[in-house]
Amino acid sequence: MTSGLSLLPLALVLGCAHADLGGTRGIRLDCDVPEANVFVDDYYLQHCLRWKDRPMPLRPGPHRIEVVADGYYNWYGEVTVADGGFARVEVRLRRSLD
């Protein structure tokens, strides 16, 4: 059984009570590898494909973004979300040499 308290840190990152709620601020993620995993402030927020056609609502302030996919180098970035509007974050992953 999962406690509702476990959702609190994620809600603080997203700036809402539920991950599926829209918002008036956050980022628009443009990623070239749809199956890549997205982490914001060390919280897993599903695959890039999840955010392809919808904005990712985030609370105002700085956020650390990591995008990870098998066969690619990890991508890291930082973005500061303003009180209103959406920042565009472009992620282009490079194939690893393995």
C-alpha cells in the first residue's frame, strides 16, 4: 500500500498535486529520442514521448534536468522556470561509442 505522502516531493517539483494536471508555467521538452527517460530534480517523469505534445508543469525556480537512453550519452541541463509561461528545452542525445 502506498502512502499519499510519497507523492509530496513529486508534487513540489511539478508544482501541482497530480502529475497529469496542466499548469501555466514549466517547460516544453523537445527531445530527439522519444524513448529516453526524463528526470527532473532526480525524480523520474516518464519518457520524452510523454511530454512531446504537452507542456511539463513545474514550479517556478531552478530545475536540473537529466535525459537518459540506452546507447546514448546522458544529457544534463538546467532551466529556471519563470512565474508564468513555458521555457523550451531542446535535448539532442549523442550516440555512445560502445
